[in-house]
Amino acid sequence: LAPWVPVVGLEIHAQISSNSKLFSGSQVQFAAPPNSLVSFFDASLPGTLPVLNRRCVEAAVMTGLALNCSINKKSLFDRKHYFYADLPAGYQITQQRVPIAVNGSLSYSLCIDNKMSQMVTKTVRIKQIQLEQDSGKSLHDDTRSQTLVDLNRAGVGLMEVVMEPDMCCGEEAAAAVRELQLILQTLGSSQAVMAEGQLRVDANVSVHHPGEPYGVRTEVKNINSIRFLAKAVDYEIQRQIEELENGGTILNETRAFDSKLGCTVPMRDKEGKQDYRFMPEPNLPPLILYDAKSLPANMNHQQVINIDWIHERLPDLPSVKREKLVEQYGILPEHSFTLLNEDGLAEFFESVVKQTQMKPKKVIGWILKDLLSYLKQHSLTVKESPVSSFLLADLLNLLEKKEISSTAAKQVLAELWKGEGKTPLEIVKEQKLELLQDQKELEQICQAVIDGQENEVIMMVLG
Amino acid sequence: AALKDGLRSQVSAALKEGRVTPTELCQRCLALIKSTKFLNAYITVAEETALKQAEESEERYKRGQPVGILDGIPIAVKDNFNTAGIETTCASNMLKGYISPYNATVVQKLLDQGAVLLGKTNLDEFAMGSGSTDGVFGPVRNPWSYSKQYKEKSVPKSHSEDSESNWVITGGSSGGSAAAVSSFTCFAALGSDTGGSTRNPAAHCGVVGLKPTYGLISRHGLIPLVNSMDVPGILTRCVDDAAVLLGSLAGHDPKDSTTIQDDFKPFELPNLTDVSKLSIGIPKEYHVPGLSSEILALWSKAADLFKNAGAKVVEVSLPHTRYSIVCYHVLCTAEVASNMARFDGLEYGHRSDMKDSTESMYAATRREGFNDVVRGRILSGNYFLLKQNYEKYFVKAQKVRRLIANDFVKVFRSGVDILLTPTTLSDAAPYTEFIQEDNRTRSAQDDILTQAANMAGLPAITVPTALSERGLPVGLQFIGRSFQEKQLLTVAKWFEKQVQFPVIQLEEVKRHDNSVFQHQKSASFS
């Protein structure tokens, strides 16, 4: 059987972190009472017009720069038409002809063979980033044959990030999305929490034989976590391979991931190809961005966005942060990944390092093995840790000064975990875990042991 | 003739001096609206709120603190502008009973200036049409149908025929506004202009109709027909009044991203006496087949008027004029298809009882809510926007639009200041004749002289010029350079002064004639 080459591309919608919506002044807030955050424009009242939100543009520029894109100094807005209960105007304002950023790249890392010891770096090309409106939400109440519409989300700003089909499996897709999530959170351009719908991922999957053209692709939607993303992609790849090997064909369709069954099913809603009748948005002039060179002298800087100004103020991206951690503390690259992967863990680590004499290379073990596994076991975030960096540093100092053994330290940590407010030293004294430093006392103990085990000693001396 | 001439003593001064009060003025207008109800110019008369506004204005005058020239002045607004608390219907079943929660920017500006909003005027449904005959509230009748001037000239075809069946249309789509101003029920009215919808009815009703430069006046709250061409239009009885309205409405609106940022300075029109420095262009392509010989003669006479007064009058060419109708239809229907997509019955407006599914509810709502004209344009527009047609039609039309706009740029660059053209092909047609052809045919015919200005975004104004052989008004159009309204209106004012267009002689108006009403009869309020 000829090998199959799976091809995976992603369309990611990230909700922009902003106070108000992309084209109107109503607030952006998760889980507000239905239809409480709807302006006249969001409700598509006749005669209302879109007004572009500056913050949303800045978020998109930041994200484009962080993903190594070219920022288009002139981009355009378009209307994408279709009828749906959650789309009040009958069209979505998006950027189809000329988006705000194009031709970027995202580097991400994978562990080979599930071992953290070997990491490989991959790159996925970013086709474009476009600004567009989010839709409202519709809930189908089949028992009463009605559809309930909540427009709170209608008009919230989205960045659609299109990743080229450079990925080959669920793991790669998941890793790429995870890295994107970290970048967005570092920039602050999106909070990117998938559970709150701030990051939505659709996967485009196809398979082909090497040397042959790409196969028909399907679109997989309804993926609610990064873990499910990997599962959905891998399932779909398998499904397509099996289908083709059995002589079947792949339909260019949209499928939904069913997390309970762990499979993809065709989505009845999206049958037939839609013609979106794209048309330029006549109420928004082209979006013009400037850089230091093109900025006119007499322009009011409140009125314009300067790409270079934004570039200068970008925070350190995760990849840079990781490099710095490795360089500064001598930890392994895979350690730096774990540190950044857990919200607040890197800061915790650095804080402990500052407060202890123990070498960072040793501290890292305590952070990644002991602390992190405790947190995971109890489903706690770093912020919720009952063991503060101060307490842990305190404990590690005792260990470093050889006042306790490594085994004792673990015992103390277990005790600290209970969060009863005791210091490490108090626990050591309580449980009599001090290491004996007195030579004479040690000799006496050893002698007593030898005296009590005469036969074993003779056996040992003899051979 | 004297009534129109240099009237600075008119209503504003009268109000200031206390010779008439805002309440009296308002009541007079409301009474006249009632007695001219047969014109069907108004869809909604906001009697209570108008009187309240008039009372508040009166208070301000008593304190000696009127807001400005417009304080206490009765105004009417076309029913496609949002007015908070007052029904906005667009003359469509889709919005019957729709009470908007906000005021259009232009409406708010008028109210802030103390104007008294009498009511919402009738139009073609969603502003689609050139007759004001295709709205759900019925057609608007041209007040001139009932004028002495028309009655004297019209020869009844039979004994039974009278003005009941002989009445002429206002033109459209802002026919209600034109009729309201023409019949003295208000001093000024707002219309909209997408292909000529303010200028066409203004010309047919013998009033001034101004289409400002695109981007000068905010469209926020104007229910759109074609977003890239729509402008709020101004209808008044004289050019000076149009300048006053323009001054109170123009300027950047943060709610409308297509308005220009530059500061706008309201201006008073100078009394031009010397036109020798002016260059008037006569576009030869505007001599279209179908242009009545009467209007052709008037146009020629007007050109001579300028020449004899010392202005340079030259023939110019706008070669792409003949493509403008087709181009307009593609772009207009495409935007209409898009703009009308929001009318689904879900959030506001008419909702069908059809409950089988969301789609069927949408379909039934839209079929019930829209008339044939609207539905026809939606279907055409969607066709042009289909992926396989987009390049062929929409993009092509955009390119042709650019060529049409460039024609004007070239001509203005060659030293021409203002273009002089006819506004309409003929005087107003009798309703029975007008409806012989469908809306699309009529629009295609009637828009030809006006819509190129919309394509190019240029300012244009129609000035009532003379009465036709049938005793009906004929207007001529001036087209100016972008944002050069001051020059445009100055020239228009000069022309207005030269032609001395007669005042309409209406029975109903005469009946209300008394000393107070003297002010109303006067052409202007400024």
C-alpha cells in the first residue's frame, strides 16, 4: 500500500481583547445577560453605520508583527453575504480582498516520541490575518420549535489567522495552535481562552499519495480544546485514508467533531456551496497605516497608527522568553517550554531562583517535577498554589545548606502542600527531619547499628 | 416677483421681532397640511411634538435667546431618515409602524438648531423610483396640478375630466418633500439624492433642490439606498435658504466614516453682480434624445443669459455620459441587494406569520414587506454579485464609474467653473401617463441628467427657471466642483435672481391667506 501524506491547514478565529466591538461602541464581555451588549449598529437597525475601533486595528498589527507578517499599509473591508439568524445585517464585514497582514510564519516545537528530551522545531506559514466581525449566537430549541438569538457577541472584533497546510498531523496542529495562543496572550491582543470561545479553530484536512496532487479536503469544525483538535485531526486523517483505501471518495464538505464519540460527522447545515456575493464595504474607507517613513509631518498622531511605533513596543515573544530562560538559568530548552506552557510558572520559577542559593539547574527539577505534578493532581493553577515561591525557596535553602536530605525535603513539601501555614523549618523540627551534622553522634549511631547486627556484619566482611 | 426678491425680512426676522410666533407659524403649517391632504405629501404629521417644539422655541425667543436662524422654523423630513419616537416607514410595508430609537444626525442637527419637525414626507418605497408613485401610502400629487397656472393652460380632454384625474406627478423619489415645500406647508425639507431623487422632484415642483458633495453631510441615520452615492438633499424655496440649511448640516460626523474630516465653515451667499470671471460649461452629451424642445430652448436661453452678462460659456464634453445609466443600474442594484439583506423580520419591522423555519420566515417576510420594485432590484443586484458575474458586471461598472468621474475632473481642470444642464427631460407628466411604463423604465429615462453627479460625488443644484407651455415648472441644473458649494450656490443665486420664477398660485394657500400668512407666502425664511 502506497504511503499517505496527510495535509493539515488551520483557520483560527481569535477574539480581540478590547473594551468595545470592532465597529460599534457596545461592550465586549463574556457571559453577560442575553442581548444586553447590543448597540443599534449591532442590531442592524436601518441607517446605522460602522465606525472602526482603533484598538482592534492595533491588536491585529501587533499580532501580524509577532507572526513575521508584512503589514499591508492599505487594507480594505468587504461584505460577505449570507442569511442566518445570528447575522442581523445579512452580511459580515470582513477583509476578503486585501487583509491587514500577509505572508508570515509561526515556529513551534514538538517532542519527538513523547519524550521531553528531544524537541524539534517546525514552521507553519501564515497566509494572512484579517479583521472581521464575530456573529451572534443562536440556540436551537427543538422542543418548542424556536431559535433563540443572543446578539451580545455580534460585532465583536475577530482576527482570523489562516495557517497554510504545512502541518501533517494532530500533534503538529495542536502545537502550532498552542504557540499561537501563547503569543496572543503575551501580546494581550487576545485572551485566547478556547473554553470561552475566544479562540476557535477549524481544521482543513486532506490526504494524498506522495508526488500526486493534494486530495479533496474537508473542513472540521466544533473543536473546543487543543486536545480535541489533535484528536479531531487525527481521526479525520484516518477516516479519509480508510475511505480512500476502500475505494470511496472524499466529499468537499464541512464536518463537526463530536467530542463524546471522538469522531467527525457531516454537518447538515452547511450543505451546498454558498456564494457569498462579496462586495466592498462602501461605508468604510480603505484602512491606511503608516510607518516612520511614510508618516506625514503634520498628521495628528491620535488619528493614525504607526506600525514602527507598535513594533518598538512589542513585548518579548514566548520564543524569546524561552531563549532568555535557557541562557540566563542554564536550563534545558524543553524545560523552558514547560515553564511557559503553564500560566505563571516561569515567574514562579524566577522568583524562587531569586530567593534561594540553589542553582537554577537544580531548582528547575523541583518546579517541574514536584510543584507542577502537585498542581496537576489537584487541578490548580500556579496562582492558586498553596506553596508560595517564598516557602519553596525557604525549603530549598534548607536542602542546599545540607540541613535536610532530599528525601526529607520531599516530605516537607508534602506537608507544606496542606497549606496549614507552617514554615519549612517548623515542619522539619516537628517531624525531626534534621540531618545530623555532628560527627561523633553519627559514629555512635553507626556503632550501635553494627553492634546490633553482628552476624550481618561478619557476613559482609567475609564477602 | 417681488416676494422672492432679496427677502431678508421674512420669517426669521419676523420671529425675532415678534411679528409672528413659532406656535402661530407651526399651527398655520399644520392647518395647511390638513387642507392640502389630497397632495398626500406627508406620511406622518407629528402634530403634538411639533407644537411642543414650537412652544419651546417661543420661550427662547421671549428670552431673546433663539438658537439661530432656524429656531422655530417648520421643517419636513423625508420618511427615510430616522426620527426618534416618530414612525419611519420608507413608504414600505417592511417598516410600517417602525419607531426608531435614534435621530439621524441631520435630524438631530436641525432639532438642536430649534427647528420644528412637522412630519415625515412621502416617497417611492425605499427611495427607489423617479415619480414618488411607488410607495405603500400611495402617490404624491404635484401641488402645481392645482395651481392657477396649470389649470389655465391645461385643456381638459373631456367635460368629466378635472384636476382629479389630470394631476401630475411630483417626480421622485423625494416627492413628498418637494410637494411640502412647494405648497408652503414647511419652509424647507430634507430629501435624499442617489441618482437625482432630490433634484428631479424639486425641478418638477418648482423649488430649489440641492445635492451636496458626497462626504459633506452625514448619512448616519439615512436609511441607505446606495451607500456610495446617497447624500441627504435639501429642498427650499430659494437658494439663500438652501445655503442656510447647508450651513447647519454640513461637517464631519464621527458616526459616518465617509464624511470628510476638514472643518466646514457655513457661509452667507454674496450677491454676485459680475459674472465675467465665470466659465460655464455646457456638456453636449446632455442634449439627450427625449429632451423636450421646450427645455432645450430654456437651456439655450440660460446659456445666452450668462454669455450676455459677460461670462465665458463653452461647450464641453463628458464622453462617458451615455454609459452612466447602465453603470448606475449595476452598482445601484448590487448595493440595494446588500443593504436590504438586513430586513429579515427578526430584529424589527414586519415579520411574517410563517413559522415553518427561519428560512421560510425570512422569505415570506421579505415577499410581504417589499414591493416589486425593491424585490426586482434585489434580484438583479444579487445576480451581479455572484462570483461568476462579479468581474463582468460589478468591477466593470466600478471602472466605468471612474471614467465618468474623470470626465468631470478633466472638464473642471480645463478651466470650467460650473456646468449648466437641464434637470429633467420634460415638465411633470400626468400620473395616468407616468404609470404606463414600469418603475425601471421610468428611472432609466428620468435619471439620465442627474445621476452622473452622484457617480462622481459632485455637488449639484436645480433652480426653478420658468413655466412650461402647460404651466408647469421647469428647472435647470448647475453642477460644481467637489466641496465648492459656495461657488455653486453663488452662481445659482445669481441665476435665480435673473429668471424671477413665478410664485405658485394655489387656492388652498390663498384661503389661508391673512397677515400672518404673508410670511409663509414669502419664498424664504433667511
